[in-house]
Amino acid sequence: MNMRHLLLRLLLLVTLTLAALMPLAQVGQAAPAGSDPLALALPPTARPSLTPTILPTDTPVPPTDTPIPPTDTPVPPTDTPISPTDTPVPPTDTPISP
């Protein structure tokens, strides 16, 4: 028996033992009908609130009276044609030399 097999058998044994002992540990600890399970498990300060917490927002940026100056520089037209390449494509049998 290798170590992994032994570890898995031990884990299975512990899991089954805990599953068998769970009903015994819950005898006499049933919560009253309609009670909140978190109220029994957590103190009042640790219970999650049903109302959302409103976080403070970042400080707003104050408006400035300085307008953005217009730029008079025109955008140059892009009418420059792409020059055709005269390099022929080599046939597939020819290796490409560096």
C-alpha cells in the first residue's frame, strides 16, 4: 500500500467518523422555529446588516473657469498613396535567403 492510498483511506475514515458523530452532537441543540441561525452563532456586533453600508464618495473635482483653448493647427490630410512594391514573391520551392 503506497502513501497516497493510505492517506486517502485515513481521510475517508475521518470523514465517515465525523459524519456518524454529527447527529449525536446536535441532540438538544435544535434552534427554535423561526429563529435566525446567525443570531445564535454570532454576537450582535458580528452579524451582517441587512441595510447596505453607504460609503463616502471621493471628493468631487471643483469646476474650473479656464476653458480649453482651441487649437488652430489643422490635421494634415492623409492622401499619401502607399508605394507599390516591386519585389516578386519567390516560388514555394525556393528557400528564402536572409
